[in-house]
Amino acid sequence: MLYASEDQAYVLSEDCTTGSLVEETFANLEQENEVFVKVCLTVVDDFLVMIISA
């Protein structure tokens, strides 16, 4: 799992299944005035987490 903010990026241990783009999972979570959008891109074989300010 990749956790990215404006000035930081963290790699966390969580993978998708291998293969082409099979699944996109969007999870909107509010925490500390931020919206977390989780997108599973199997084409890169891991989770990408994009943080969008609320």
C-alpha cells in the first residue's frame, strides 16, 4: 500500500492480486478533515491511496 500526502510517501504492506486492472475499490473515509480514497490498481500490483483535502 502506498500512502502519499503533499510532502510524504509511505509504503505499507498490502497488495492486490496480480494481473491487469481488475478491481477498483473506493473507500471514502473522513479523518482529521481529510478524505481518503483507496484505489486498488492491480496493474501495478499494490494499493494506491490518494489523499484529497475535504
